[in-house]
Amino acid sequence: MPSVAIGPVPQHTGADTEPYRGDPQLTKAELDPVVRSAAAGDQFAVHKLITMITPIITRYCRARLGRRDLSYVSADDVAQETCVAVLKALPSYQDRGGSFLYLVHAIASNKVSDAFRLVSRERSDPTPDVPEQNGGDNEPERRALNTDLGHRLNGLLGFLSNNQREIVILRIVVGLSAGETADALGLSPANVRTSQHRALARLRALVNQDGGF
């Protein structure tokens, strides 16, 4: 599994000498200059860019995959792979007026899909028994509860369209604004708000129909 080895923050000769602290609310005006500098090979900008997008990528992967143990795949591993893929895509990235978040979301979504395919293939092949993991007295019950809730939530999200599911995850779980979500999905903010309203109404109806979550 590759890792993102940024290393110490290089000395920077510009006015902005403080590394970015990872504010989840990213505007295009904040992100674009960093992306341009990072794509040009500025290692300080590369470090800053990764610091900016890693929390978003991690929350997205955890929302899609959950914190459950999916064989040899974990949400944080997928987030790490996504960061590596974003770095590899940087040199060839061309700003055509859109948002860099669109590329980040596309890469993360593809990595999540790859993870599900990998898990599906592994489950279809015979494997040795998995050794039991040590934990507290209530660890098996807690793990079973988390797994059940995760399956039920994923089941409910499965009733939504792809766009609606992504909007709910990006808006509710990841915490992006309507504008940031619109940038990531290539939609208008008005479309995002309308789709979110319809998706949440659909989820509420499903929960009521099921007798509660």
C-alpha cells in the first residue's frame, strides 16, 4: 500500500509561510492558487494542498466504506491511495475553469469502487479462517451493532440515485457546502439543494416505512 510521504514542510520564500490547517470549507479562490503552485512543483504548495484535501477525502471514504473491516481494505487505506493518485494527477492537471474538487471526487469515487470490487473478488475465493481479534468484553456486540447500522444505512442510500447519494454524503457526512458539493459533482448549487431536499425526504419516508432506524 503506497503512502503519502510529504516530509517536513520546505522553507517558503513567499509571504504565506504558515502551513494550511485543514479548514474543511474550501473555496475555489483558496484552492486554485495552491493547486497551480503544486502542479508547477512547489513542494510547500504540495504539502499545503494535501493538508487541505485529506480531511475531505478521508470523511468521504469513511462514509462510503464505513469503519468496518472489509477484509484487507479499510476506508483510511483508500483515502491514502486517493491522496497518492491526486498527487500523480497534479502534473497533468489543467484548469479549465472548473473546480479541483471535481477531480478529487472523481478519483475518490473510483478508488472506493475499486475497493468494493476487490472485496467482492476476495469473498468469492476460499480463504483461511481469520484469526480472532482481542478486544474488550463488549467488543463483539459493539462490532455487530456497528456492522448492522452500517448495512442498514448503506441499504437506505441504495434507494437513492447516484447523484442523490453522493450529495447526501458530501453535504451531510463530509460537511461540504452546497457550492463545494456543486463543484465536486459538476452541478449547480441550486441543483444540489433541490436534490438534497428530495433525497432526505426519500430517506425519511424509508425510515418511517421501516418503523424507525
